[in-house]
Amino acid sequence: MAAQDIKIENNDLFIDSNIGDFAIALSDTQHVQDIINSWAGWWKEFPTLGVGIKQYLGRSGGVQLTKRAIKIHLKSDGYRADKIEVQGSSVYVTGDRIKKVLSTISN
């Protein structure tokens, strides 16, 4: 099942004018953007999560470091980054959510 969350548009909560309430939308893209843009320490529940992309962009030889950091942080949150492209100040990620299988032990 795909992840859903409150819709964010232009870094602000989106309110659907038809229903007068917050809109719920598929959120994998938003989660990936949040992980790439945030810094470690921004998420109380996961203090080591966050790439902090601004520290990588514009550095000499930073493309490989950027790709590695993105891949590590996305993997820690359950995403697989198949392809990562860094073009100037833009980052393009192609991937999928890793499907976690929860097993239960029965008596």
C-alpha cells in the first residue's frame, strides 16, 4: 500500500476548497524531498535522518558524496534509490519504497 499523508504544496499545507479541510494525498515524493532537504536532528523520532542537501551542492567533487548521502538516508527510511542525478542545484531521484514484510510467530 502506498503511503499517504497530508498534502503539502509550495512548502505549505494544502486545504481543499471543495471540502474545506486538509487534503490527503500519496506522499512518497514528499517524504523523499523532506529527507533530502532536512538536516540531521530535524526529526525528533529519527535524529540521524536528513541529508542536508545545501551542504553538498556547489562543492568540488561533491556529486559522488551527495549521491552516497542520499542513498544512505533514503535506505534508512525504507526507500530504494535506483538512479540519482545531480544537475547544478537540482537533484532527481528515481526509486521505490521497499516493501517490508512483517512476520509473526504463531504458537
